[in-house]
Amino acid sequence: MKNTIKVQRAIHNMTQQDLAEKIGVSRQTINAMEANKYVPSTLLSLKIARLFHVKVEELFQLEEDE
Amino acid sequence: MSNSLLIPNRYKRLGFIILVPSLILGAMYMFADFQFDFLTIPNENKKLFDLDFNFTDEIALTGAIAGLLLIAFSREKTEDEYINTLRLESLQWAVLINYVLLVIATWVVYDNPYWHVLIYNMLTIPIIFIIRFHYVLAKNKAQ
């Protein structure tokens, strides 16, 4: 699975720490998500999408073999 | 999903404070036959069993386990879903690695020295968990 969190973060000019604080998680979580080491829960995904004013499907994409 | 088996973050320091002297005491007991004399209870039934009871080793082991559990089960400053998942994963890892090491030791160590293996094995699950969990967290922080 790919995600565009880093891109969205850049568009909205946020650091990982900013994003972490806004959704109420640790910076490690944001880091792990962007490094594709962690798949966030539905709740967290929805929160991120709402924050960036995009749809969840724009943030996360399934890869060919999944 | 919140993890309610965890204790506040400040207990981590307490854990270390209990752990380190307990480990030292345990090492002194095992390798230098050191005992605290005030912890000896005289044996009233010398006919059956010729030694006095001493509780230095009990104190050392209980202290070490208590210290390790306090460290292992203390919350991080921010507990969120990722840390929860990492915690679970690290526990699985620790159990697996522990038993692999135990099996290897079982086939490599024999007779009296195996007693040492058993003693260490009592502590290695929390130790491996603590190392793995904090290693991954530190690696994440560094990025």
C-alpha cells in the first residue's frame, strides 16, 4: 500500500510533529506511516483525510498485488 | 483501543532503580556466594536439613523481576495506536527469541552450568522486549 501523507504534509506546510499534534498521535506514528512501516487504523486515516481536506482514497492506494 | 495494563511513565525510573541493585546482588550471590547475614533464618530442624535458610537470592530475583516489569509495562509519554502495535509485536518477538535461545542453550550447555541458563531464562523475556521496543522507538526518533 502506498500513501501520500508526506506529499499532503508538504502541500499544507506541516512538519511531522505538527501533524502528530493535530491528530493526537506521536511523531513516531507519522514517521512510521510515511516510511510504510505502519498501516493506520480507519479512525486515524479518516482524521488525516479530514485534516488535509482530501478523500481517504487519495491518501492511501492499494498496490497491484494486494 | 487503549491498553489498560500499563502503569504511568514515571515508574520506568523506579524500575531501573530497583533493577540495577537487584541484578548486582544476584550476580554477587551467584558468582561470589555473597549473602546478607541479616536475611538468614536459622534452621530449627537440623536433623532433616543441614543448612540455614537465607533469603538474599529471593530478594535479588524478586527485585530483578519487579524492576523489569515496571520498566516493561510503563507507558510512553504519548501512547497511541502505533506504539500499541509496536508493543504487541515486541512482546511476540521477545517470546520467540527467548525460546529459540533456550533451545540452543539446552543443547549446548549441560550439567551444573545449565542451572545458570535457567536462572537467566527467568529474566530474558522482559529484557528482550525492553531492548526491542526501545530500539525501534529510538530508530524512529532518529529519522
